[in-house]
Amino acid sequence: ERHADAVAELAEAIRLWRASQEASAAIGGQAAPATKLTNNKPAVLEQSSEEPATTTAKVRVKLPAQSFQVPRGSFDVEFLEDGCVTLRGKSASFTVKRSDIRCVYALPPPNEQPPKILIALHAPLAVGKATVTCLLVTPKAEAKAKDKALPLCDDSGKELRRGPPMHMWEGALADMTPELIVVWPDIDTFKSSHENAGLACYYGVENGFFFPLQTGLAFVQKPTLFLPHSDVECIEMDRQA
């Protein structure tokens, strides 16, 4: 499994840090529950029946200045104690509940660009006057960092650990819940003649990449789409001149 050792090491570091925080809270009579990390299989979370709501939960860890394509902009990503994820930007912020996340995939483009992370949602997320059904982010290293690393910080901004951007994302998501691991495309599901996980293609007049994945079909980047296998009735294929 790709990055398995690094992700396990990062998740353990986060667990130890949280344990120290919980021990401090317990001294003051406010012990917090711990989360167990023991799953590395693709999973689809059950859809929440509750209405989206704001949260007052504390920040567990955060990743600063991440480059999102959907919604477009740079956001600090806060992973909260109640399992929510907040994208905090300069002009707008968005919060996604853990139960509204369908699945998470890493998408390595065939053109050797950095891999992206696709977070598919059960329910549309309002972004201004529009709605989106997926989040799309390119994990980004700290600005001007010579080691090309991304810091994982606590709520005060104190650096807990740093490493390759994709590793930091994988560890932060895995710490939230076992089901939120970042799943990489399986070459047994699909592999192109050029040994890639996706294909360059068009959606209407927009060019992008198409990925046949373990639980659905994805297209990035404009528009960003995820279609679960259960929603597919049939597929037509034609040879184009």
C-alpha cells in the first residue's frame, strides 16, 4: 500500500499528541474520548439524515494554506473534534460533516502533475449561489519551504509534525475516523495502456481526466464529478473518427 508506513507513523504521532491533550484535560476533570485507528479499506459512509449545521467543536489539527480547485481558493483546513472539516478562507468558510462525506480518493493525473484529493459528498454543499457535490484539493507544501513539506498544526498554530503534503492529508483524515482513509486507484480495477490510473478526455467542451475507481467514476477538473456505481444504469461506447 502506497505511503502505508508514513501514514501509520503520522497517525500514531497524532494519537500520542491527542493522548497528551486528553491527559491534561482529565486532570481538570474534562477527559475527552479517544479514536481508534485500525482500517485501511475503501469505505462509503452512511448519509446523515440531519440538516447541515454550524459547529462549535474545537480544532483537533489543521493544515494551512491548501490549494482547492473546488471550491476555488486557498483555505486553512481544520479537522474538528466532532469529526467535521472546516475550510477557512479569507472571504468565506465552509463546514462539512463527517457523515456527509461519501468517500475520499487520491487522483494521480496522467500528465505527471501532483496528485489531487477528491472528497465526494452525499449532500450538495452551498458555495455562494452555486452548489458542489465534491471537494477537490491539491495538497500543497508550506510556502517557501526548502524541504517542500507541509506542517500539521494544532489550534494555536504550533507545528506538531511536518512531511510530504499527501502524507499529512492521509494522516489527518485517518485520525478522524477509520473510514476516512485516502484511497488510491486500484490497478486491478483499471489501468490504461500507458499504465495510468486515469485517461485524458473531454466532458462537453471541457478537457480533463476520467478515473474509473473502486466505488464510482470521477471526472476532474471542470466540472468535478463523482458518479457512484449504484447510479450507473448503462454505458454506451462509440469509436470516434
